[in-house]
Amino acid sequence: MLERLRGTGQVTAKNNIDVSDIEASIFELEQRIQKLKNTPTEVGQIEPSYQIKRLAHEKELLQKVFDTNLTPYGIVKISRNPLRPLTIDYINLMVDDFVELHGDRHFGDDKAIVCGLGKTGGKEILLIGQQKGKSTKERIAYNFGMPNPEGYRKALHKMKLAERFHLPVITLIDTPGANPDIGAEERGQAHAIAENILEMSRLKTPIISIVIGEGGSGGALGIGVCDRLSILQYAYYSVISPEGCSAILWKDSANAPEAADALKLTAKDLLELGVVDEIMPEPPCGAHTNPQEMAKTLKETIIRQIDEISKIPLDKLLEMRYKKYRKMGVFFE
């Protein structure tokens, strides 16, 4: 792969290359590097450190090619990778003494939203996250990460609990959107999301939100009003999915790549537009290639942001939260 790219003289320029081929090449290089690190040096053998440096340099070049050739729709595909770490994975990797809390006290317990108390870096937190599931059975049980109104009411009820005990609220966003079926609408889907937006805007405790995969429309915003909004490098955050946008504008989902370009849904675009506050780097080719490293980055970011926000007086924090959302968007008259 690298030799072919060098032959073009455009190692970092767009070459219409399938990024999945680049991903496979990077994975192969990582395996070779790890093997060299674990293999003892024999007499007369080339020093492993030299080989490791050479392979690491090739991996760095390939990573640049990967990022250069990655389109917005390609990022959407990575955010949906079935091996990508989900909320439960991050809880297991970075939260201690996690106690899950269930039910909305009205209808039932929505598995698409996970809520619980725990500790990360010695700090007590309330963590709320959307859960998709991995196997077919799990995905059906979690409704493919599309919460029902009882899920949003459950989240809000637990946020009120965090407010009472002065605990920071951490939300992990990963949903294609809220459940749009008739049952959800009959039980007040739009009202539940609107109520969450209103109550989170004035919740008297710090709120930190992180988009870890898909950030779809009101389904994401229902747990996404916050003081700090971060997004993973290969996640996306948008008012509608590229396929949904394409179906509305072109009556065909085949134009999804074009829609993804127009929606400005990538982490880079969102940072430039002032929608997100921070981009969290992912391991090469995505969080699924090294969940442990991604969880470590996530944990460090959460701890740092809690420390930063906790220094701000509560009345000032609420004022800043209000202004944060009021200033979003640009228009011309």
C-alpha cells in the first residue's frame, strides 16, 4: 500500500483510495511492531528498535493518507462501526463502583439509555449514556440506541438526583436519533425531549457531554445540553442523518455522501462552527482499534473538565450555559 502511494508522489493527497485498505495496512503494521517489541534480539539480527522506528514512520504516513482520504460520509461509517466501543464498554473501562439506576417512575425502563452512579479518577459522578448493543439480540433489546420517551424521563429524573447531591453529570451521546414510532409519539416523545432540553439548561450542577459515535438530531440533544461538549475525532453530530437528509432532498438515500458534505457534521466542521468545544483524538483508524487507549483519553478529559468547571460559581455557570446556546448559529438578513 505505502509503496503504491509513494509511486504516485502524493502520499498525503487524495488518491481515491479505499480507506478500508489503508486501515488494514495500518493494523498490519501495528501487529508487526508489537511482534518486534515482544521478540528477543538474537545475535547478528538487525536491532529491533531500528525496525520499529521504520515501521512506526510508515504507520504515521499511512495515517495521514487515511485522514486525507476520509470523507464526511466515511466518518459517519466509522462512527457506526459495529466494533466501536459503546457506553457500557466505557463504563467498564473507566468507571469504578458503577451502580445502575432504572426506570422513569411513569412507564418503564428504557434500555437504550443507561444511567448510574460511579467514580472516575476518584470523582463521584452520574453517568448517562445511550446504548446500541453489539449482537443482533442486543441491538433489538436496546432498540438500536434509539431512546423512547421513558428513557429521556429516566435520564432527567437521575439528573435531578445528581443536582440534589451536587454531582457532575456526564452524558455519552451515541444515537442515530430518538425512536420515531407511533408508540413513542403516543407516550410524548417530543415533549420528553423538549422537557429535558429545558431542565438541563437550568440544572444546578456541572454537565459534560461527549459524542462518542453518532449524534443524531433531538435524540442526541435530549441528553446533550451541557457546559462542555466534546466529540471524538471520528464521531458526528447532526440535525439529521445523511441518509434521512438525502431521502428528503433527493427522494433517494443514494445521495447520502453528498448530504454528509453539506451537513457539516464532522468534528472539525463542528469545532469551526462553535458547536463543540473540543475534539478528542482517537487511536489510528478509530476508537475500535484500541478501546483501552480511547477510554483513557475519555477519562482524562472528563477529570480535567470537571476540575475546570467546578471552579466556576454556579450562578455564573448557568449564565455561561445559557449564552453558549444563544450564540450558536449565523444568519444574514
